[in-house]
Amino acid sequence: MASAEAVAVSAISRETPDNSSALHILLDRFGCPAICLSEPFEDGLALLRVAEKRGLEGVVSKRRNAPYRSGECRDWRKVKTAAWREANRERWRFFEQAK
């Protein structure tokens, strides 16, 4: 089973071929097995089901027309799988004890 930190990345935006190429080059260079680039994916629920079957934490996606940029923004979404949410629903208690 993949670790809870593994995240499926759906790069559902291709503003220019350069962005796609640059992203492929970065992923190839660093070879991180926890991140995988998918082609544009129209059915987000189907993608989330696949992530759940593979034991992943969830799916990270961005708005189609949004540029790639670092930092916080509203163009990216991270959706956890139902299995991950269930397994971690009491996780907040660990943070309460630390106070």
C-alpha cells in the first residue's frame, strides 16, 4: 500500500506546451514516486476512486485556465479519499494532546 503522504497529481491545465514540458522535466529529474503526473482528466470522481483503490491520500488538481505558480492560491484543490478521511478522523486528538 502506498504511504499516506502519496498524492496523485492531476495536471489538468495545459496553458502552453512549455508548462507541460517543464513539469515533465522536473518530475523526471527528481523521480519522486509519491507524485505522478496524469494527462488532463475530465471525471474528477473517477480519478478520486482510482486514488482510493491505490491506497493514496487523495488528489491534487488545479483549475484548467490557471497558471502554475507557487504559494497559496484558490486555483489548486486537494481532495482526500473517503478511506483516508475515515482512517484519520480522530487525528486531531494528537494535536490537542500537544498543547
